[in-house]
Amino acid sequence: MSDTAAQLVQVAGALLILAAFAATQFDRLEPHSRPYLVLNVAGSLILTVLAWSERQYGFLLLEAVWALISLWGLAQVLRGRTPPASH
């Protein structure tokens, strides 16, 4: 993948995560909703793969953990379990 293409994919991944965050801040999405969690999973997985390929281990750690926690939350929602309320 060219450097320009990698940068565009990286920006797309970041925009997915930022869109979810902004939507919760403007009361458009609930933090435990499927769309919010899917945006976080997709964005963080994209950034995880890019961090791995570029050997950016700090960024890899952050994004991989973000993806795992988002996947866990999504799995809980899909099973019909309501996550605990945020404080």
C-alpha cells in the first residue's frame, strides 16, 4: 500500500471513532448502542492493522485494546445484556 493510501485509510479509521464520539456528545447515539460500538470496532480495527504493519507498538496497544473492549461491549449488546450505567 502506498504511503498516501495508508494515510487515507488511517484517517478513515480515525474518523469512524471520532464520529461515534461526537455522536454521543451531541446525544445522537448512546454509548452502548450497536451503531456506536460498530463504529468503534471498525475504526479501531483499521488502526490496529495499520499500526501492526508500521510497527508502531504503542499505537498498536492502544487500538488493539480499544477494539477488544468495543467488541466485548458489542457482544454484550447483541446478547441482550444491558451494560452497567456510566458514571
